Amino acid sequence: MRTIHALYEKSVFRPTTPVDLPEGSEIRIEPQPVGEPTPPSPHLRRVYELLNQSEDTGDPHLSQWHDKHQP
């Protein structure tokens, strides 16, 4: 079988090219780092910072409105 290159992100190996395997196939992975990981750009770092912020609305029942405007 050929070598499959992948990125490791958020505890998941994501192939960088299409993989010719049936969905749900069990495989064995022997990680061999290719180089140093590329740090996220300053813009992406800022997005991660914003997404990690919690918003205190003072409304303890806010979650009940989660699907209110969904089609």
C-alpha cells in the first residue's frame, strides 16, 4: 500500500489527499513526522481566541432559544 500523508489536528489524522479506502476501514498508522508543525497565522489565532470566549448574558434560560430562528 502507498504512503498516505496526513495532518494531525484536534486529535484527528486528516489526509492531505484523497484516500482510496472504503468508509469505515480499520487501518494501522505508524506516525513519522515530516517536519515541524506550522503555527497558525495571527488572524487564525485571533479567531480561536474569540471562539474560546464565553458570553455571560445573565439569562440562565438562554439555551431554550437555541433553535428559535432555525428553519
